[in-house]
Amino acid sequence: MTSDPSTAAIARLRGEFVCAATEAGFLHEQAPTILRDLRRALIVCSLFYLMFSVADVLALGLPGAIPSLLARAVVPVFAWAGLRHARRAATPVKAAYRVASVFTLLGMLTYMFVAWRRPADTLLHGTSVGLMAVVILIFIPNRLRTSVAIALSSSLVFVALAWIQHLETTRHLVSMTMLVLFANAFGAVAANRHARLWREQYRTRQVLTNLSVRDPLTGCYNRRHLNAALLDGEIARARRYRLSLSLIMCDLDGFKAINDTYGHHAGDELLRRFADLLQAMTRESIDTVVRYGGEEFLIILPETRLDGAVELAERVRAAFAAERIPYNDAALATTASFGVAGADFAAHQAITPQSLIAVADDLMYDAKRGGRNQVRARQVETGIARVA
Ligand SMILES: Nc1nc2c(ncn2[C@@H]2O[C@H](COP(=O)(O)OP(=O)(O)OP(=O)(O)O)[C@@H](O)[C@H]2O)c(=O)[nH]1
């Protein structure tokens, strides 16, 4: 059963989903945004980094500034190569974060070199390092803890070097150190807030999507989603890759009598239990369980031949028939009837979603007429094969 996105916890310090699968789903959905933001950030940062070369030339003269200019030039060259790499990578977010880490490290290292060659400007460099830390933490997309590690460690190295050189008064060095530390703290808090807000938004979107595509009583997909996307999508995939696909239509037997005898709450409990059983006995993330009507469910089984689908329907039928669901002082029990339609898209490309559902539905009613608690199956386009 799919985990409820409304309860997905976000780690306070890391600003990531605690559940690795939820975090991976979030990053997968956000990959285009992350790549776009990385591209913009690297272009803007590289441009500014180059523009500040003017200060090197003014401070050192053109010949003296050449080593600094060469060091600065490394940054945009890496940005260009890194962006190409991230765009083509199989796992774009991981690649984007790798590129962000190397870019920021490279930026800080080359800046140490630039600062070392202009020792008279230590205080100005301190301001720049503080601003660069803020940019690393807030503007360049990366994992929060990686950004914090890079920004803070490089800031500390710069501050330590400034203290070792001690070319400024102690009063100025203290102020500069505080400024650099404040920039890191401010950047980390803002980045943490952004990371959590971003995930909260995603969580809200997931909840809203879930509300619109799932049935609130059973948690199964609803018929609207089936009609809007599910079945057409699965059939298109089966057709494209010439795969098999099966449908199971199932309906509880004697459900009205349960409602009439024990009340609607009891009926609801039975529906929930049946839906749980269907979810538990089908393949997570591959098969889909849909609440098709009141006490009617449809299971979509991609890449499944008819014999496999019949075997599953039989197992569910037997398991449900053996279930006793405690309700107040009673034990609720009933059976279900199943219609299974199989399609082989390698042989029959023209099968439509409507025809498959109609066949599964007919077979389910056939099972009802045959005495209920049965499975009926048929390969679509290849004649009827009845299964007891
Ligand atoms: N408790 C509950 N009952 C529902 C829900 N949706 C539909 N029903 C009831 O399900 C019953 C279905 O009755 P029938 O179609 O006669 O089905 P049945 O009694 O199972 O008979 P067979 O299918 O022929 O075995 C109706 O009484 C509906 O009101 C629901 O969400 N909760």
C-alpha cells in the first residue's frame, strides 16, 4: 500500500524527508527545476567572478594580476563542463549536486589564491567570503549539509589564514570573523527554511493529488483516475512494448445482506478489509487496485499473462473466503466473484481499454450467475477459456 504523503516527516536540521524513498521521489519530481536553478546560478556566479577581475588588475597591474585571472578563469570553464555533464547524466539530480559541490569548492579555493595575492585587501576579502558563503548556501542548489560543510570549512580556512597573516588590527580581524560567521549562520538558517518549505509544498501537492485520485474509504485509486489516466496509460505502454496485460474485476457476494444485517459501518469495514487484501496480495508499484463501484474493484496487472492473473484471482478468492472480520460481537464473512480478462498486445494491438473492462465485467457476472465465490477467465480475442 502506498505510504500516506501527509505523514512524511521532514528532518529539522537536514531539511530533507526522513524516508529515503520519499526524498528520492521528491528529487525526481524536482529534477528539471534543480537543473534550471543550477544553470542560472552557475552562469550568474561565473559572470560576477570574472567581473571582479577588474579589482585584481587595479590592485596588481595587468602583468601581476595574470595568475589571479587564470585562477578565476578555471571557474567558468568548470561551470560550462559541469552543466553539460549534469544535463546528460543518468541521475541528473545526483550529477547536479556533484557539479554544485565541485563548483563551490573550486570557487572558494581559487578565491583563497586571489586573496593571498592581494593581502592588503583582507577586510574586503572577508566581506566577499561572507557573501560567497551566503550564495553557496542559498543560491546554488545542493544538499543542505554539503553546502554547510563547504561554506563553513572554506570560511574558517580563510579566517584562520587572515589571523595567521595578521595584517589588520585585531579589532578589524574580530569584526571580519564575526561577519563571516554571521553570513554562514544566516545562510544556513535561510537555506534550511527554504529546504523545509519546498518539501512542505511538495507534501501538500501530494496530499491534494491523492485526494483527487484515491477513494477515501479504501485508499484504492478511484474510477475518475482510472478513466482519466490509468488504464489508457497502461494499455499504451503494453501496446508500445508488445506486452501482456490482464484485468481482474471482482465484486463482493451478498454485500447488501451484510449492510442490512449489521449496518453500513460493518459493510465499510468489510470493504476496507477486502481492499487491504487486494493491495497486500498484488505487486507494489506495479499492479493497480481501483475501486470501480460500490463493492466492485478492478485490478490492473501489467506484464501479466492470463494464467498468472487467474492464479492471483484464485489466491485472493480463497484468502477472502477464509477471512473472519471481527465486528462488535460478530465475525463478518463473505466471498467474492472474479472475472479475469487477459490481453496479449504482441498479437492483438487493437484491443481497447473499454473492451477489456467489458470482458472482465461480463466474466465477473458470469461467476455470480454460476453460484458466486468463483473465478471466470478469458483471453481476449482468442475465445472463452472457463476456469473453475
Ligand atoms: N457499507 C457500504 N455499502 C455500500 C457502499 N457502496 C455500495 N454499497 C452497498 O452495496 C450493496 C450492493 O448490493 P448488490 O448490488 O445487490 O450486491 P450484493 O448484495 O453483493 O449481491 P451480489 O453482488 O449479487 O452478490 C448496496 O446495498 C449498496 O448500498 C459503501 O461504500 N459502503
